[in-house]
Amino acid sequence: MNKIICFDKDLLRSDAFRSLSKWSFLAYMDFLRKRQMEQVKNKKRSTEWVIKNNGDIVYPYVEAEKKGIGRREFRNAIDELLEKGFLDITHQGSGGRSGDMTTYLIDDRWKDHGTTSFRPAKKPRKKDSRKGRGWAAFNANKKKTSVAKMSPAKSDSSDKSVTPKGKSLMPTSDSFVTSKPRDTDSTTCNYVKKHNQTQLPLWSD
């Protein structure tokens, strides 16, 4: 990275540059530091400075976090820099451990920002539509698992009745328990018959 950052006077005077947010300004300064400048001869046989690695500049989220720019702030900064013509994306990376990182191009579309001739970014930043990948998905699944463990178990169906051991079921409307009637008549007759056989007459003729 270069220790000295050169600025275009028109850049410092532009409304687009002066309207940048704090995080967008800091991110843009980091992008300028990543430039590899070299002198080349143009068609007029004069030399000019160009960005040798323009289009291949890499600035991952991890590096931004180490420099004090949070993931949300860095994402919003990239969107603003793309929207106002300071950056463009040459390759949209997939991230993760594959090493496929996004590459950026430092653009000068900011010169026409706010006018009818302004050109939007060729490749706006795509939102991450991946599902089930990365640490975010891992933490989300972990939270779902913990919540499932904490939820109470489902109770049995209301149609099932739980009867404590040693206690009988109460009768329902569909089932009746009828006890065997006592044979009171036969018992009474036997009792009278038995006593009549042993009774002696009080008198005789």
C-alpha cells in the first residue's frame, strides 16, 4: 500500500464526496490506499498515473472489522460508494472458505453524480441469498435447537384417560357399570323356612 494518497481537486470539491457518510469516507480512503500506481505514456506521448491493479482490488469484511468498521456499516458504505459512483464491482464473490472474494474497481462516475449523464454501477452488490451456509446459518440452527429443547413435551390426546394405579375408572356416558342385584327374596325365604322348621307348636289338641 502507498504511504501517500493523492487526491483529485475536483474530487475534494464535489458534492458527492462531501456528502459521504463517516464509514463510507473511511472505507473509500482504504480503497485509495490499496491502489498500485504506475506511470504510463498516453497517446500524446506524455506520462500519466494509472491504477495498475484497478478492477482487482480486494477489501473483505474481515479486514474492515479489524479496522473498526462493523459488518453492517461496511456493507452500507459499499452500497453508498457504488451508488454515488466511487466504486464498481468487477466480480461478485461467494465468500466463505472457498477464497472467492469480491473484487472492486475505483471509478470516477462521481464526476457526473446528480446529473442526467450519470451512469449507475454496472454490477450492484448482490444481497446474500445463500441459505444454510456460513456461521450465521450455524448460529440460527443452534438457536432453533435450543428453543426446541426448552419447549414442553406434547400432552397425550384428550381421548386417552390416565388412571392411577389401584383406582377404578369412573363410568362414562357410553359405558355403565351395573352391579349384580342381591337375591333378597331367596335369602328371606330361606331364613323364614329355616326358622319355621325349628319352631315348636305352642299347644296341641
